[in-house]
Amino acid sequence: MMMTSIPDNAVGKAWSIAARSNCSSIKTCYPVISVLPALPHHQLHTPYQNPTTVSSLQAAFKITVTMTFTVTVLFPNEPDAKYDFDYYVSKHMPLIHEKWGKYGVKSWSATQFTNGLDGSPSPYAFGSIVEWEDESQVKIAFAGPEVAEIMGDVANFSNKDAIFLLGKVAA
């Protein structure tokens, strides 16, 4: 999801543009751009679903499309591992959202893994996915002063190092 503002001198009003993909079927997948006037209690939705129109709007308004970026954190399922998943969900993850929300954290989810369909143990005990607005914000957050508190909190729920996977959301 991308959000940007058109300068106030554009038709004398402040406007915002939201872009999303619309994949209604396997054969039909195209971007949809909605142009919304930034006026209280009044919204005008004008979807442009023609790729030519999308390109011309991007050129006219110098729109930069940014994709959501995720940080996936996994904790290994090892015999000597000691984890407190309840602490992770109730304290650590809200701490991340509180401290790094200003850097672009949009949402997070945590999963406690179970055995595979064949009954084999999962290679990971639990993990989380933190959704960010874009990659640059992740780099800024991990270089910020809050990283010491967040990483220092890991000892409260884990005796193992986590595995970090970073990536752009494609769909």
C-alpha cells in the first residue's frame, strides 16, 4: 500500500492517492488507484483500472509505489530451548509496536508452530511477522536508540538466538 499527497496547489485542494492491487481472478490482476479529496466527511472514489491511466497518473503526480516490507523472526525448536511464548505475545511484540511504530511498523502477528501434517516436529517453536511500510524504515529502526531495549528484552522469553528473514511483500 502506498500513500502520498498531491501538492495543495493542485486544484487548490489537498488530495491523497491510495494504490492497491486488484486480483479478482488468476487471469486478471491490475493495479487500482483511488483518488480521494482530503475533505472531512466527503470522499470521492475514482478508481482507475486501466494500466495506461495508472502510468499516466504516476507520471503526472510523480507517484512512487512502495511495497510492504516484512521482518519474519523464527525461534528454533531445539531440545534445550526455553521459551515463554505468552511473554512474547503480551509484552515483547507490543514493545516492538510501541517503540518502532514511529518508524513504520504497521502490524504484527505471532505464531506458535505445531508438528507437521506427517507428525514430524517443526524446525521452529514460534515466530512472528512484523509488517512495515518500507525497507528503509526497518534500517532506520534497527539503527535507532530503541534497538537496545528491544533486543535486550529477548532474554525475558528466549535462551536462543532468533533467525531473521527480511523481504518485500509481492502480493
